[in-house]
Amino acid sequence: MSLEVDTKVGTESENTYFGQKLPKTIFPDSPLYRKKLNIAHTKTCDCPPNHLNCLTAKDWLKHQLGVWRFAYESRDIRDKNLHPATFPISLAKYVIELFTHKGELVVDPFVGSGTTLVAARDLDRNAVGFDLQKKYIDLCGKRLANERLFVTSQQVAIQDDAKNIPLYFEDESISLIFTSPPYANLLNRERKNKSRRNRKNEQYGRVEQYSQDPRDLGTMDLDKYTEAMGDIFEQILPLLKPKAHCVINVSDMWWENKRITIHVSLINELRKRGYELRNIIIWDKTNIVNQVGIFGWPSNYITMGVTFEYLLDFWRPPK
């Protein structure tokens, strides 16, 4: 899929919520930068107070499986020249509809190409995403450029460090954090996987990295990365409503014939920072992997990280 980015999109295009306007994108030169956002965060549905979401019993049952599968659609971004690590809109929608009501607030601390914002708009949830890189905020603005009928919620992408998220929200206003963060510095290396050598996708030999900005979590080794993630999510915790969920999509990787267990490091770190782990869901990607190489054959068994990822489901414990 090819998607040209118009860097002018965003600041001139606005959403409206009961007369209060917010731009689709906010950059450091905006008067809204690092200010509390006037964005709605209460449900607009008629669901009973004790309901977790707006799902029917039949749809709820589908979410109970511990292994999830998703397919890409035409709006999804698959071009790694635009972003090196994307996920399907259908995945984000599945998580958002499970843990929120219509009208509530979703936050993505590492919004990247803006998939969380697109999914939130589809479901009429308010959403705000953050990213260090202007090019990704521009991309978010491009994807949100087309207005949707009958949608009263608003979605905003902000160019800022995730550590500054508390400057934008009141305590206990967020109903869901959903994000797919960088996987430490494990993408900051040339791609040499055997499975890529015969592919005509221009990935072999490339460094699949977001940036070389020292603030970028993708430049950090695992220990520094884990601590930085802990610092960010500890600051976000008071912004979550009690029993609100935080879902983090991560993958383990192999490095110099050793398995780097990013998901274990994050579980341990977030537990120390006040989160409670509720579930670990497997995102089974075998239906969207185009080609699988023979890893380790014939003498070393290595599971292929490209065929599955983890969805770590935490929540803010009740008071």
C-alpha cells in the first residue's frame, strides 16, 4: 500500500465536540502544546454502570479466547518505508471495544502511524496519541483527514515525549491505554534473518529503526528501556480510572542466539510501578505472514517471533 503524506494536513483541519474545537494534530509551536486538553472522557452510551463495555453477550464470548487473530484491510499501512512496525486496525478495535464505552478516552503513548486513533474514530471513542517524530504525527493527520458522519468523538495526535503525557490530562480521566511501543534497540540493527534473504521487500540489510533520537526508546538497551518504560507508565497510572486497562503489544526477539524476553521485563517492571497484570493474550500472526523461513534447522530449535506477539493486559487496581 502506498500512502503519500501531506505535511500540511492537521493544524488546519479540526474536530468539533459540542462546540469545543481541537486540531487533529498538535506540534510544539501550538498554543495547546503541553496544556490540559479539553477533550471528553465520559461514556455517551446507555450501558449500565457496572458494564465493562458496550458488547453484547455474543460478542463478549468471542473476546474470551486467549489467542486472537486479525486480518489487514485496505486502510492499514503495510509499507515499512512509512513506518517499520504497524498493526492492523482490527486489532486496535478489538481491544478498544473490549475495554471502553462509546465516548470514553483512549490514549496511545507511542502512536506511530496512528492506527489506534483510526480505530477509536471507527468506534466513536475519544483518543489522543503521542510520538516524538513529526513525520509520524503528519501521517496520523493524513489518516484522520477524512471526516466521519455521526461521530461526535475527537482524535488528536501530539508530537511530544510520552513522559509528558500527565501535562495533558486530569487524573482518572483515561479509560484505556493501548499501545505498541518500540522493542528496545532490537530493531536498531541490520536485518539479516534468513527468512528475508529471498524476499523482494527491500528489508534485508536495512536498519528498521524509528529514529536515532536519544529520547527514542528504540535506541536503548533492554535494561535502560525497561526502566524508561516504567517511568513513563508510573506517571500515567494516576490518569487511569480505577480498574481501567492498559494493554501493551510487545514481541520477544532473538539476539546472538539468545531469547530477549521483553514481555517478561515489562511485566515485572509495571508490577513494581503499581499495575496489576490481568491477562496475557497471544496475537497469532500466522495468517498474515507472507513467507516463513527455516530458522535453526537442522541443529537449533528457534521459535519464530514473526508469527506471534504478546498483548499484555494490565489494569489500575481498584482503590
